[in-house]
Amino acid sequence: MKLARSVPGASPLLGFGVFGIIGWSVAVPVVSGAFLGLWLNKVAPQSFSWPIALILGGVVVGGIIAWNWISRESLQPRQESGASGDAGGES
């Protein structure tokens, strides 16, 4: 019972926070790539579109950032429960 009181359950609002963090981690590289691509179109024009290329690159980079963040967060509760389970067995 002490463990249940000291570690409250996950809040339903936690999901909205996760969507926000993942959204920002994808949106920032995409928008940055778009603006950088517009600038590169003026400075160094090519036969391909810089904004489209860098938007796609931003999607890839944002996806990698989001993937890493989700995998790190999904491992965190297991590590905490494992550590607290060991301490509970010793007491």
C-alpha cells in the first residue's frame, strides 16, 4: 500500500503532453527545413526544390527524435518499477 501511495497512477492528461512533445519534435525540424529551403532556393538555385527536400529531411529527423523520445519514455517506467521492486523486497 505504501508503494501505491508513493507512486500515483498515470494521469489521463499525460497523453496530451506526449502528443505535444512529439508534435513539437517533428514540427520544428520540418518548419526549419522549409525556411532553410526557401533561403537556399534564393541563394543556390538547383534543378530540384530545396524546400521539398529539406521538408522531407525534417520529417525524417523529427521522426528519429520522436522515436528516441518514445523509446526512452517507454523504458523509464520499467526501470523505476524494477528499482522500487528491489527496494521493497529488502525492507
